[in-house]
Amino acid sequence: MSIKKKIILSFFISFSIIATLAIAAYLDFRETRNEFKYLELAENIRGKTLQLRRHEKNFFLYGDSKEIDFIHKYIGEIEALIKDAKPYTRNDNLDKLEVELKEFSLKFERITSMASGFHEELASLKPKEPSYLFLIPIIKATFLEHPQQNAQLLKRFFRISKKDGYILFLKKLGDEIKDLRKSGEKIIEISKELDRGARERVQNIINVTKVAVLVFLPISFLIGFVSLFYISQSIVNRLKKLMLTIEKSGGGFFSPMPFPEGHDEVSTLIRTYNNMAEALQAREEQLRKKEEELIQSKKLAAIGTLASGVAHELNNPLNNIHISAQILAKEMGEDCTGVIEETVDDILSQTFRVKKIVGNLLDFARSKEPDFQKVNIVDIIKKTYAQAQKITAFKDIEFLLESPPEVFLQADPVQIERVFVNLFTNAADAMEGKGKLQVKVFPEKDAVKIEVSDTGSGISPEIKDKIFDPFFTTKDRGTGLGLSIIYNIIKNHGGSVTVESTAGKGTTFRIFLPRDKKEV
């Protein structure tokens, strides 16, 4: 972002804050309006419930049927007010009031029904004495207000026992009226709580509005001034640092500045300077590495020339010794002593090991390109292990091969055989002649995956990344070229080789070889 845009942005931030406050004020106004509307509904509910209780008392006091109509009217009005109030709040008291109102209505219906039936039955009621007939109108007028007292009158002045239907009816009626009055008290209590809650909500909104005006308005102006000051200062400070760094670069000291996050003119200058400094540093580092590679290349070339000469001189007599020992092993009869057999086996073992060292030296010195042919990798593995079995170190090793009978691919059979010779002999050394050597071949559509696992001592994490380096070895004997040659052969075949190992639990080499390498 350019400096001009940053200045515009600072003003835009201030304007945005003011606009945000205006929107917040509008939303607060709407919320306040809703709360006042809810407060009005709560007050109306409170007033209607008081009227409902007043007419309920009048009904029980005077028994006037008009009071029944008033009660039904107020129940309907309260239900409508509850329905109107629900969109403004999620108050559980509204649901409680609605439930309690329905209960009140049902209880009142039962009482009015019972009272109507009792009026009709009073006509057949006869007192003990004719002079007590004047009590019947009194009972009709007051049984709703005082059902228990009227039950006592009936028992005393009329031929009625405690278990008579009139007495039981008045007792049940008294219980119903008492239950109805409890419901009415709950309705009053809930409506009172609704009114109180609505007033508290309105008061809270008024308090929040006061706080917003007194706190956020000064903060908005403060943020505007701070943002403006910060933008201007950040530009000036970065320009000063850039000037000092450029002055140092004039003396040949190229030190990159911290990478800028912005996209303004100053950030562009810093990035350009950093790119220049990094390019110069990279060039110096590249020159240093090239010089080191040149020195190392000369050393390796000299070693390779020496190794090649020595290997050629040793190869022919070594082959003669190995072939002679093989012939001698075949020609030995049953009458040969164990010392002779052991000596011949030792000759074969040692010549195989020396041949491996000579072969590694030749492979390292020549670095020959692979001669691709269609080969069955399973046959190469079996053939290589069959040769290795002639060595004493392999006699106590259990060999397992999991593979289809035939897995074909394009590869150099001689070089691939060299790979497995090195892997098998390394595994035998790691297991010290005892353990399990397992080879798994997984043919895939375009490649073949091979796993060679042993139960040897494993490789420690400290040297795991170095095992493919030339001349790196942890053994007292050997050249340290075996795994390096494996890596180069697989790489020249267009594949890859990785290793997984845990110290003390064994090692697994995974080789990936493409099936078709006609283009290589």
C-alpha cells in the first residue's frame, strides 16, 4: 500500500469508527424501542391478571354469572398479550404464565360446572325442621365463598350424614377453589416477575447506552489520532533504518533488513535492497561451494584412479582363488576332514568379501551407466542370495521371500545384483550371522517396491542421514562405499531408496524402481 493510500486509510478508519458508532446507536435505539414495547406488554399482562383475580373473587363472593364472562374475557386477553410478547424475549416466565393460565381456566371450568349442578340438587334438599327452610337460600348464596361452613350447616340442620353426597361435594368443591386460588396467586406472582424483569432490562439498556456514549466516543477519537501518528512514524523510522543500512553497504557490508510486510513505497525500497544483498550473498556462497566441490572432486578423482588401479590388479588373482576354492569344495570327498572343509569355507567366505570390496571400488571408480534390459527381479534376488548362502556368515540366517513368481521391469541385471549383494552382506554383518532376513516385492502399475528387512542391531538416528555418503562406515573393516554405490545405482535407474531403522530392533531398506526406463 502506498503512503498516499495509508494517509487516506487513516481518515477512513476514523470515519469507519464514527459510522460504526452511529450504526450501534441505531441498533441500540431499536433494541430500546423493543424493550419499551415489551415493558408495555408486561405492564398490561400485570394489569389484566389483577383484573382476572378481582373478578374471580367477585364470582365466589356474589356468584354472579357475569363474572364468568369477565374471567373468560381476561383469560383470552392475557393469552393474546403473551403471544404478542414472545417475539421480544425468550423469557421462560411467559411459558410458565401460559401454562398456569390454561390450568387456571380448566380449574375454573370445573368449579362452574360443579356449582351449576349443586344449585339443581339443592331444590330437593329437606331440613330436619320446617323452620330451617330459610337456610337453603343462604346456602345457595354462600356455598361458593364458604363451602366448608355450608357443609357444617347441612350436617347440623338437615338429615345428612358425613358421608352424604352433599358433604363430599362441598369438600371437593372447597379443595378445587383452594387449588384455583393457588393458581391465581402463581399467575399474579409470575406477572409481577415479568413486569420487574422488563423494567430491569429497560434500565440496563439505558445504563449501557450511557456507558457507550461516555467511553466509546473518546476512544474512537483516540484510535483515530493514534493510527494517524503510527502510520506517519512507521514511515519515517523505516526510511531512517534504510538510509543507515545503505550507508553500511557502501563499505562492502551487505546486511538485509527485516522483511517488510506492507506494499508501500518504503517496503518496495527495502525489498529491492534485500534482494540485492541476498543475491550478492548467494553468489559468494555459491562461489565458496563451487570451490569446495572442485577440491572434493579432485580428491575423489585421485582416490578413484588409485582404487581402480588397485582393484584391477587384485581382481584377476582374486577370481582365480575364488574359482579354485569353489572347484575344491565340489571335489572334496566324504573322507575329507572337518578342518579341510572349514578351511575351504573360510577361503570362499573371505574371497567373497574381498570380491565385494573390489567390486565396490570398481563401481565407485567407473560409475557406469546402466544397461537396461527386461529382467525378472525375483530371479535376481534368488540368484544373489544363493551366492551369499555359500558364505559361512549366512548359514544361521533365516531367509524369507514374499513375492509373486515373476515381476518384470527394465533394469541393469549386473548393477541390481550388486545392490542386493551389498544389502544382504550388510544385513548379515548387522545380525552377526544369526537372525531373519526378509525380502518383500510389491509390484505396482508403474513401479516395483522392494523391502529388505533384517533383525540386526539397527542404525542410530545420529548416523542415519550419513549412511549413503561415500567412505562413511562404522565398521572396523570395509570401505564405506557399499550403500553409496546402492544409492547411485538406484538413482541412475530413476528410482529411490530410503531407510527406516530403530537401534536394537533392525533395519528396513525400501527401494522404488520404475518398471519402464526406456527413456533413460
